[in-house]
Amino acid sequence: MTYVPKVHFDGQDKFVVESGGELNVKSGAVMRGVAALQYASIAPSAEVENTITETAFDEDYTIAAGSTEVGDVFRIRGVARVIDNNSTDTLTLRLRIAGTDIIATAAVDVADNDVGYFDVLVTVQVVSATTCTVVASGVQALGVPGTVTAKPFVLAGSTVTNWGTDNPATIDVTAQWSVAHADNEVRLEQLVVEKIAKLAA
């Protein structure tokens, strides 16, 4: 019987073998077809509060210029939590790449400790100097933990401007309240970005 050791890529420069050994990867190599962690927030963001202006949370990730190829896939997951809510004021959350909306929740009359959640796959279809065309799908939800319904979505053939071989692109999440009130507070608890580089032809 042939023994095949279990290995996983550490997202940086080596495979880690279950026995504790390591297989180094050539510097600058791209591990194709392997999900590699690009970013994971380790602390909650600052709160977005007391404003009606759409505001990005201060936890985000920037894709380096020239690092994206046709066939690359990004998996983006995040969770926001309502710290406090005033009356029937509503909250809208949006996931963006380079300022372009990938998915947005409805404007929801949230309550204290409600959660916003998204799990999204973004596949790059076309890359130019300053734009990328993508298809995205996944689920989003905003409401009471344990009971809110996750809502599937698809975004087909969408052009993201200011993201391409010449431009970096920031992945971020925004919050927008319907009313500016000191009791309207929400923060991003978690943001995780993984990249699966396209398989070689």
C-alpha cells in the first residue's frame, strides 16, 4: 500500500506536511488551483455610526496591480454585527471591489445584535489595463441570527472599473444607515479573502 502524505499550502511559500516537514516553494511562485489566504481581519473594525453617508469599514484588502489573471477566483466572506439600533431605522450593507458593488443587502429594519453575512465567489473573466469583467455568486443575509434567510444571488458579466493590470483594487464592505442617530452603530466582525489562482493551461 502506497502512503501519500497529506499536505496543505501555507499561503506564503511552502507546503506543510502532516508529519511536520516542509516542502519549500520557489520564491514568487504561484500555487495554481490552491486556495491561498490573502487576508483575514484579526480584530473588529471601528463602528459606522450616527451618519447617513455610505461608509467603508476600516478593515479591507487591496489586490495588487498586475496580480490578477483571467480564471482567477476570489472567495470573500464577512460578518457584520449591529451593536445598537434606533427605532425603525434601516441598515444596508454592501460588498465592493474597487468601489463597484458586488452584492448589497436590502435596507433592513435591524435590531441590536442582528448580523449581516455574505459568502461570495468572484471569477475573473476579462482583464484589461484598467477594468476587469467578473461573474459573482453566493449568498447574503441581514437580520436575526439563526432565523434570517440567506439569499442567493448572481452577478453576471459585470465590469469593475479601476481594477486591472495597471490598477490595484480594494475589497471592502460599507454600511449605510437611513437616519443619523447616536444609537445606530454597526461594525465588521470578520473579513476573509482567499484567492484560487487559475490552473495552468
